[in-house]
Amino acid sequence: MTQKSHHILIVDDARGIREPLGQYLRKQGFRTSLAENAIEARQLIEQAGIDLAILDIMMPGEDGLSLCRWMVANTNIPVIMLTAMADETDRIVGLELGADDYVVKPFNPRELLARIKAVLRRMPERQYQSDNNSFAGWTHQGARKWLNHVDGREVSLTTSENRLLAVFLQNPNTVLSRARLLDITAGREEKAFDRTIDNQIGRLRKKIEDDPKAPKLLITERGGGYVLAVETVVPC
């Protein structure tokens, strides 16, 4: 797929942002669609074959975080969030919901372009095909974002949890640093305030551990690393 075939959706209620940004990206060879609210965005997502979405967090009506949550649950479209400088909490929440990256307003269009290209380069990897890999009684169905246990339990995963678990299943009994996990699953440099991986680990533990407070599968290692301490079985 060439860069020119990539279709970018820009969702921002500020006309002075979405239209110039759309023009800039078109000059860079992308196709673009513009939406001023979540209602228009959902219609375009269902009709237009979107490859990547840029979502403003602060919008009247349904905000960007809510739209991001819906997209993560219902599509495989990567998301870059646009956030205000002071909205550190919103940035973290967006990443925890499954957004792929964020850009802080006011932003340099060249920086956003670089992040778009980086996310699109990772698209083949973001599927994390690890369907039917088994570990500790669980079977991971990556395409469905689902876990099944031999005792009958079934657990759904968010997109970010699904990616993270797939990375661990591809690297069992291997210590992975927080920085490496962030780079693999989100493609960003680690930020001092960013506890996204820790929060995702905590949520995964609640879903797969018998006692999340005394984990035996997802183990914390000194120096900020984690390891999936199990043997995995890959289907033939």
C-alpha cells in the first residue's frame, strides 16, 4: 500500500484546525475526510474506509475520548489524539483506552505528519496475530480480543490489553522493560509521568491471575520490567 492510498480522518470541532490540517495532509499525498463532531465521524468510519483517525479530545457533545473508546471496541483503525497542553490526565486516559499516540496543541504539522507515518508503518504489526496461543490454562484469540480458560471462563480484552498480552506471548519468560513495551505497543518514547504500561499490567492481572495482588503469571522485575512467567503453546 502506498502513502497516497492512506485515508486520514480528522475530527475536530475547530474549523480553523481541521481544514488547514486536511489541506496540509492532502499536499503530503494523503486522502482526507473531515468531521466536526463524533456523529459525522462515525458515519465516515462506517462508509469511507478510514486508515487512521486524528481525534480532538475536547469537542461539544460526545468527546474524543468517548469516540476513541468506541473505535477501539468496534474497529481496527489506529487513533492519534489531539490534546491541550494542560490535559495530561486526558492524554494518559486516551492511551489507556487504546489510542496509538497523541500530539499536544498547538502542534507543528510536520511533527503530526511524522507521527502519522510512524503509526501507519506499524499497521502490519498492530494486528499481533497470536490466535490460539495457550498459556496457564488460557487460550488467547487475538483477532477477537478474547481469552478462554479451560474452566469455562471467558474474558474480553481492550485493544491495548490485547496488544500487550500478544507481545508477552511472543516473548515468554523474557524480561521486557516498560520503555520497550511502550515502544512496541505505542511507538513512543517513555515519559516520566506515563504509567500507561503499569495500568495495563494491573488490568491484565485482574483478568488472568487467580490473585492479582500476588501475581504468578505477569511478574514485576526490578528495574521497571515485566515478564510473562509461563510456557506458551503455539498451535501448529
